[in-house]
Amino acid sequence: MSVQLGKTRPPLAVDDLPQPEEVFKVPRLGWVQIIKFAIGPSLIALGISIGSGEWLLGPQAVGQYGFIGVGWVITVSAVLQTFYNVEIARNVMATGEAPVVAWGRVPPGVLLWVPLSVFVVIFAFIAGGWAASAGQGVYALVHGEVAPSGAEEPRIWAIALLVLVFLITVAARRISRSLELANWLMVGTILVGLVLIDLFVVPFSVWWDGIRGFVTPALPPEGITATQLGGLAGFTALASGLNWYVMGHYRDKGYGMGYRTGYISGMRGERPELKAVGVTFPDDQANTSMWKRWYRLLLLDQWVVFFIGAMLGMLLPTILMAHAVEVSGEKPTPATVPTFVAGVLDEEYGRPMFYIALILGVLILFSTQLGIFEGMVRVTTDAAHGTSPRLRKLIEGDPRRFYYPFMLFLIVVIAVVLHQALPVNLVQWSANMSNLGALIYPFLLMYLNSRLPKPARPRPWHYVILVLNVLFFGFFFVNFVADLVGDPLITF
């Protein structure tokens, strides 16, 4: 039995949804088991989010313009993106297909959407601003001072960290699980460390300004550019319209029908079959009940872990930046923002605080580097493996034979690209390119999700939220393009 979903891709096989206990290999799924085994993909996404928007673009914008009018953009972006994540993961759970492969089911089909989607992801993130920023943090940690303008050594450290990502994936038994464990450690350390520093150095008045700014609707502050604001909107939480490039981890985690389609293993792991075509479930009472269980786990993973983590991840660094600006009387620039707070803490509280801030900064930026770099490789591997029978034959059905050589190739390309501009400017470029995705993928998602088995289909108001994603993030991309070619549509 099979079900045709969309066009030009083979029909989906049909099988029953697995039980969560079967997937996570536990007799009962209580809160302890949920935390240990079910939560995970949101942590990978959160590790990415905390580095680019939360440590660079958010603090830079707040440091220059304050919370009012900036914080509201952050909150709206995080809410819209979490809804969007749920809708993407809905499709992954219902079909077991990675999003980049599923797009090929939307007319006119594979030949347009799959290569275009790979290109958009690579084009958005190849700039390497996250890697270059991490390299600046390592330089300051090693030398005890901020790198001079144009220094080569931070770029060498950035490349070394890319190689470290490669080694982590090589050493993994199951790549997604290794990324989850790494982010449990890094994200936990980051949030606890930032809370302790903020409680120690940031006055309550600044905490209140930050919280109030996040919930107070206001026009953007005078002087901020559409490119800055669009970068902030795009990289708050994750990557606006391109969030789908991380949601394939729900397949590898075994959520829903992802358990039936396989995963990409590391070099030390067993080699399970990764199916090129997904599997869906029949519309009956037993599967409807099982779908509700999986959907509740998804909502928990996204709203409790990802959304709350993203909001804390934006609040804690931005209030620290606001305090640093207040006590120093200076404002961060694109060149200084990766190490600005550490420098101010050094002057005000001594070297121990300088090194603590730098260690947290490096962890924050490396968690982003880990997720983005691996995500580019994963999307390309899934696309090639899922759509090319010739490639599957060439690599004998083992996606690792494509995954690892492509990762090495990408290290070389990024090593060249990250020499071209200041890290924060590169991150702003990536963020605004992510907003381009908001003009494309919500529509593809509406097409696909409206054709899922009835228990998995979204409610009508979910489509309204997807349209709001298009309008909000799409506005910033259109304004970004207008700014590039002439004058922006709107100035503040």
C-alpha cells in the first residue's frame, strides 16, 4: 500500500506510527525519560540560535539603540519562528522525509525545489560570519586581548574550529545524538553562566528595561537601518524562513515516521538503511491516538525548550551588553561586538570576568558553528541521497560516503570566504538571506501539510500563522534588497 503526496516524487509507503517507548527504548515515557531521550532536536536549533542573533546581532542592536522598538521585534520573531518550526516538524513526523527532499513533492517538482533549496541554504550560510566571530573569541582567550583589526590568526582559529566539527561527527555513532549531547553541555553552561554573570553585574533596572522592551509594542528606534533590523529578525531564535534546514533532526531522532526511514550515522556507528522515500501512516483510530502523543512531544520540545531557551538566550546577553554600554560610555561596532562585553568586564571587574565572558562567548559561537556547518552538509547530503538513484548506487547506499567528503570540501570554501568581510557584517548578510526563505517555504509547507493524513493536518489558524511569517520576514528581505540596489522602502 502506498500514498501519492504531491508531484514528481515516488509515493510514500504506509505503515503504523511507532510508539515513543519503542523508539526511545524505554518501558515507560515519564518526565525523566522525556528529558533524557525525547528532547533533542530543539537543543540543536537552540545551540545555533544563541550564537548569531543572540550573541552578535541582538546585543549590537540593543547596545546602539536600546531595548524599546528592538525588543518587540525579537519577541514577534521568536513566536512566529516557533510556530513555523512546529509546522515543518509536523511534515517530518508524518512522512519521515527531510524537508529538503519533501520540497520536491511541490509542483513543479524535484528539478526546481531541491537544487534551489540547497543553493539558498549554502548561499545564506557560506559567508562564515559565525565561524569568523568564534575565531575572534578564541584569539582573545589565547592572547588575553582583542585581536587587532585585520589580524589573520582569528581566521586560522575559525578554520580550526571547523575541523573540530568534522572530528566530532567522525567520532559519533549517531551524528544527531552527538550534536544533542554537545548542545546539552554547551547550552546549559551558557545559560547558567550568563544568569550568574547578569545577577552579579547587571542592575535590576536594566533587567526590567530588557523585559519591558521585549513586551512593549513600539516603532523601531530612529537611526537603525532595515538591514540591521532584518538581520535581528532573521536570526532571533533561528533562521526565519530557513529554519527547515535543522528540522530534519526530528527524522534522525526517530520522531513519528522518522523511525521508519532511518538516519545518518557517524563513522563509529552501525550503518542503518536511510530510505530515499518516506513512509506515512494510515488514517485510523490507533494511529490518530499515537499521532497525538508524538505531537505533544513536539510541542514540548519546541515551546518549552526552544522558545523559552531562545528568549532567555536573547535577554541575558542583551542586558549584559546594555550594562556594558552604560558603564563604558561606548557603543559596540560590527568590528568589536564579538568581544565588546569581555573588554568592558575586564576594565570594571578584572581579568577573571574577562576570561569567563570570553569562554562563554566562544561556547556560544561554537555551538552556532557546529549546527550551521553540519546543517549545510546534512541538507546537501539528504538532497543528493534522496533524489539521485545514480548517486545512491555510486556510494552503495551509504550517505556517509557523500557526507564526509563534502564536509571537507566545505571547510576549504568557507576558509576562503571568511576572509572577505567583518564577521558581524557576514552574519547580517546570512540573516537577511534567511528572510528570503520566508517568501518561499511557508507556501510549500501549506501545500504539503494540507495533504497529510487527516490526524496530522494543521488547523485553519495554523495557515494564518504561516502567512504572518511570510509578511513579517518577507518585508525585511524586500527592504534589504531595496537597500542594496538603492534606497530602502522604509527608513526609521
